Amino acid sequence: MAKLSMNEKLPFDEATAPPRVSTGDLPMHAEIRRLVTEAYERYRSDDSGTVADYIPLLAEASPDLFGIAVVGAWGRSFEIGDVAARFSIQSVSKPFVFALVCDELGYEAARLRLGVNSTGFPFNSLMAVELNAERTMNPLVNAGAIATTSLAPGSTPEEKWESIRERLSLFAGRELTINAEVYASESATNRRNHGIAHLLNSYERLYSDPDEATDIYTRQCSLDVTTHDLAVMASTLANGGVNPVTGDTVIGPGVCRRVLAVMASAGLYELSGDWLYQIGVPGKSGVSGGIVTVAPGKGGLATYSPPLDAAGNSVRGQLATKYLAERLGLNLFASVPAEGPPVPAVIDSNWGLRPGGCARRPFGRRSVQQHGDEGEEQHRQHAGTDECRSVLPQHRAAGNSDLGQRHDEGQRGRRAQHQLSALAEDQRVAVDNQHR
């Protein structure tokens, strides 16, 4: 496999230095509730698209079904519509099985065996396998997904299947079960996937028996989920691998980063660039009508509506996701100019030159020691700002652990204040369950 020169040359990894993270919060609860309701009412009457029929049982889904769920990184959910309706997870399972394999093998081994680059071809393309030397290309197209399933832990097909079902259940926060009717319907019509598996096997890019791998892959796509389940699963990826509802650690933060990177580049197949350009958040769709979207550090968004566009993506789901990504502040690439004129750089006698933007010196040793409680309070208020994050590693590198500890306390204080504000708001605003 071809490699970028930086992949193994630079020690840029959380194993050598804790990564900085881009953090943020969703709006207050009443605002989220209002926006989710607005999105639902705005698009519920859209009747464009057609229900998938290449899997016979999927064609029976009602085109009127529509649900939206948002689950924040704190575990609070905001839902409307048919969020309890059950449907098969289909391709939305792919990033979560990839997370399992990354967690078991290590993300570099998973990258080398599966690839992480987009194909530019449809999800079930044989041409993509033939034209690319890596064959699998990425774990979100069918070829890469079947190869990913073949790497699931277990020495027998049943052990592999159970490891997948158990891990996806941890993501969802409840026991997931297979829809036997969907599984039978897909098994009777998945000859193309069998062909892909045997083609990969001929190139030595499949890691178990091709027929067994295809069968397990068909089972994983047949797991029953709800819109709420998908939002919890997405929020687990947004929350560093910890399920925000159950508190269970499902995967590590390093795995989350890699999974979200692949979702961003390949989650919508040949239209992934358009998705990222317009919506700006990692996402994954499935032909049953589900879409999951992950805003790191903020939460997960899931939609369900069976009518699909020509590319196989839910029409209402795309519309609602775009609407909410803009209004909830989910777009990873959005920014606004800093307020006020540029401030000249300030010389800090303790740490040298640092950027302007804050005239006070909460990080200088003397600013805390000389000003006592006032300096300490300034430091706590300053914790969590961009400037604070930019110089904190300098404190720790210089052995100034007391200020590092105060920074962490300040961060926790800010997050606690946010939680208390949200709880206070919940006491003032009654929860509207009429659409659940």
C-alpha cells in the first residue's frame, strides 16, 4: 500500500503527546428542542424519493415514517417523530464495526489491511476493487466492509458474529437483535456481495472464508435499531468512545478519531465530498433510510426516513441534517472573525513571547502569587479559552504542574456551570413529549 511520508516518520500521535481537542457545546436545551421540532415540521411533508426495493423486505417500509433524534455528549436526548420505529441498520453499521476492528488490531494495522481512502465509486462497485491496488480501499464501501467483518475477533463464524453484535449493542446502550425477515430477504439476494468477497479473496485482501464473511456481514446489516439507538451510537463516537447514556467505555478516543476521519472522507461514498462541503460533519447513511452524523465533543444526530434519492441516501434525512447542522453549530469548518482589532503580542517575563488577545497574565507565576485570590479567579475564568489551551503545554513542559492543575479545575468548573445552567433551564421549561 502506498503511504504518505508523514505516516510513520513523525511522532504525531496521542501515544507520544496528549492531543488537543476542539471542544464546544450544543445550544441550551430549549433551543435544541425548538430547532429539532422546526426541522421535523419543515420537512415531514416532503414526498420526494423512493423506498429501496433491491432488498425485497425494505420495499415494504412506509414512506411516511420520519424521525429525528439528537443525543448530546452529556446523554440528554431530544427526539420527535417516529423515533421508536424499528428498521434494519444496513450500512450505518459499517463505521461501528470498523471501530471494533480498530480497537482490536490497532488503527495502523487496520489502515494497512483495509485502507482509508475514498473510491469515487458507488458503495457496491466491483470496478473500484479492480482499479485500486489496495482493493478494499476503505471500510465503508461494501468491499472494505466485508473485509472489516472478516477481521472481527473470534475463531469461528458464530464468535465473530457475537463480538460484532455485542459491541454494537454497547454503542447503542441496549441489546440489539437481528431482524430475521430482513436477514432472510438479504441472504436470498446478496449475490453481488458474495462476488465481491470472492474477488477480494483472490487478491488476498479478505481475512476469513468469503462465504462466511459475507454471511456475517449480512447479519450485521440486519440488526434492528431505532432512530434513538443511532443517535446514542453517534454520540458515543462524539464522546471519545464513552456511551453518554450508560457511561460504558466502548472504544478509546484514538479509535474515535480514526473512525470519524473515514466517515468524513467516505461515509456518503462517491458524494462524500458534497456532503462535507455542504454539511461539514462526519456522517454515514444506510439504504433503509437511516443517517447518523457525529459532531465531536458535542453529540450525535440521527434521522430516519425510508424514501431515498438516486444515490441511496434518505431525502428527508439529508434535509433535516443540513438544517440542524447549521443551526446547532455542528459544522466542523465554520468560524467567525474574532471580535475587535488585533492586539499586539505581549511579552510574558515567565514564558517569553505569547500572542495578544488578553492583557492580563493569568499564567505567569507572579500573576497568581502576587494577586492571591484575585489572580486565581482570573486564571479560573481564563481556563478553556483558546489562549489558555495554546500555552498550557508550556506550563506542563516547564514543570509548572500547579498551574496545569488549576487549568483543569477551571475547565471542570466551566463545564459544571454549563450543566447547572441546563438543569436550571429544565426546571423552568416543561419537557414536550407530544411528538414522541
